[in-house]
Amino acid sequence: MKKRANVFQQISLTRQVVLLIMLSLILFLTVFAFFVSSNINKSLATQMYDQMENRQESIISLMTNTEFSLKKGNTNTLMDSFQVNCLITEDGQFQVLNGQTESVDNRVFTKMLEEARTMFPVNDVREGTYALGENVYYYRLVSFVCDYGDYILASFMDDTFSTTLKKTVVDSSMAILFFSFLVILITLMIWVVSIIHPLNQIKTYIDKFKKGEEVELYLNRGDEIGEVADALVNLTQEVKKQERIKEEMIHNISHDLKTPIATIKSYSESIKDGIYPYGDLDSSVDVILDNANRLEKKVYNLLYLNRVEYLVTTDAQGVVTNMKDVVQEVVLNSAVIKPEIQMIVDVEEVFFDGLLEAWRVAIENILDNAFRYAKSYIKIEVHENDLKISNDGSHLDEKRLQSLFRPYEKGEGGKFGLGLSIVNKVVKVNNYQVEGYNTNDGVCFHIYRKEEPRQKKMIRRQSWNDNDSSFM
């Protein structure tokens, strides 16, 4: 079944629709042939019996009228061109009242007489059909009492009328079916074309975009295809934007790397020649070390940004980290950066999914950003699936807040900081969310998880002892 489904998906959308229409038509015709035709026969038989009953009621009503005289031969008033009506007495006498009897086989009369004999003396009504060669006769017998005695009124007619009516009904149904099928086919074909054409436009747009050609896509549609087209256009625009930002970032990073490398190189050459650019040997070497540390940090951030998603997804399965330990360790190491900044810590012992080292780097990067702008305090709050780091620094522009965690976004002073991009990756791969927003007196970075509770699973808690902090 799966193989057949795959084969069906390999053919074009137009052929799929046509095939479905043909299968539906075959199914409908099958149902029509086996069920509808049978119901038509039943309906026609009911109509034939009802018609004979109505005419019989008229005849019986006329014969029970005191002014009617069967002996006087008043049968002219009972003329009927559609059916043959006969009177049968209990002793088997048979009298044709009306109807066209010239073409009727005598065996039909014999059949009526045999049925009538089984009905006396009980009041009864008999309905049925009698096949005689290729002809089929519908008959109805009803017993009644009048002034002349007990009678059975036997009426019958051949299937000429029913056959003609059935043919008319079937032909009409087939015509309606064919017309309906044609309308549905045309409608579906128009619908398919309205889908295929924009899909071809989207395919052409993607092909040209892959080749780097300038291309535009305009689909004035409000359905899902229009939404996909709009999303694709937005995606390509975002890709182009990111490419431009990456190019600019690479240029700036190259410049940032070039500066400490050039400083290290020039200072090293000067020291080798016995010249101390910064006054003495120790001061000059300190400049070299300082630039080497800057260079190491930049390279570390670049490598970590490229590897963090791989490291977290491959090594963090079932791992949880005690965020109280992480925050306390980071705060202890960061307190010496700006001793004048007050550190306010409100931390519960809670566990976050993910590697300890990844969360440590993320919190360090947020704190590094907070120390850069905080005026008097930094506050860290950690609760179940909720971490906030706020400071009393200057408010950020709304546009800057929206792009705060995007990779390669230009930050304050035109610098391409990678710290918050690393935070974003660590948070997202561990199925958390991060956002930044302005508070009454500063800025807050918020890491949280909306969906709870956590599914039961094998948990491996990580401590500082079993953590490998080497990502280089």
C-alpha cells in the first residue's frame, strides 16, 4: 500500500486529479447500476400497482352504485386504455370489462383465474408480476361485494409503460450524471491549473534565486499558497540580509583580528631588536599578552558559535544542570570585574535541561553585557524554568531589542558582538526561549520555558567535576 502511495505521488498533480475523478465516476456508475437501478424497478412497480389500485377503486365504486347495471351492458363507462380489467366470480366465470385484449396471451387470463380461485371466500388483495416469454405483466386482484354478489376484480397491464418510463428515468439520470461530471471535471481542472501555475512560479523563483539571479515573486492570493509565497519572499530577503551582514561582519572581524595580530607582531619584532615600545620589557610584554588574550577570546567566540549547536544536541541528551551552582560560580568569578557594581542574587536550586558548560557561557555572556552598561547594580533571579538578569543601564531602542539575539547583528558602536548570539543558540537548542526588554530602571534578559510539565526521562545531572570545559 505504501509503495502504491509513493507511485501515486510521483505523477503530476493534474494526472492525480483526473485519476481520482475517473475512479470516482467508475465507483458512482457501479453504485448506480447495482443499487439505483434496483430502486427504480421497485419504484416503478409501486407506481404501476398504485395506478391499477386507483382505477380499480373507480370501477368498484361504479359497480356498487345502484344505478349501474352490469346486465344492461354498461361496461362502456369502464373503458380503460392502459390496463385490462376483468370480473371473476366464485364459480370461475370470467368477464372482461375493458382494455385492449387483442394482443394479450390467453395464458395471462388463465393465471388471473388461478390466483382468483385461491382468494375466495376471504377478502384479499394480491399483487405481483407474471413473466411470459419476453413480456412481463403486472397484476392486481381485489375482492369486493356488490348487489350482484361476490366478485374479484383482476387488473393487469404489460411492462411497456414501465420499460418506457424506466428508460426515460435512466437516460435522464445518465444525462444529468454526465453533465455533472463534465462540470466537476472542468471546475477541478481550473482549480488544478490555479494551483499548478503559482507553484511553477515559486519553483522558478527558487531556481533563479539559487543561481544568484535577480528575481521577483508576486502572487496575489490569500490562501495557503499565497502565504507560502510571502514566507518564501521574506525568507529570501532575510537570507540576503544575513549574507550582507555576514560579509560586513567578516570584514569587521578581519579588522578586529588584524589589529591585535599586527600589535603582537610589531611589539615582538621591536623586543627582538632590543627596543621596548611601551617603555620597558615587562610593560611591552604585557601589551603583547593583552592583545593575545583579546585575540584568543575573539577566536574562542567564533569557534563556540559555530560548534555550540552540535555540542549541545549531541552531548546534552538527558543532561540537566543545577542553575544555582552555575550562577554562584559565575557571580564569584565576575564580581572582580567591577567591584562598584552591586550583585543581587535570588536563586533557587532548580535544574535546567542542557550542559553545564553551555549554560555557564550563556550566563557569562549576559553578565558581560550587563557589566558593560549597568550603573549601580545587576540582579539575577532563578526559579523553575525561569531566569532573569536585569540591570539599571540605559534603555535600548525598540528596533535593537527585536534583533538583540540575532547572529551577526551590529551592536552598540558598530561592533559585531557574538556573546548574545551564543546565548540565543544555547537557549534554543535546549528548548527554552530568550528575550530582552526595557524595565522601569534598566534592561532585563529573560530565559524561560512555556510548556510544562517535563516528560519523565533518564536524567544525568552534571557537576563541575565531570564537566569538560574545553570547546576549542
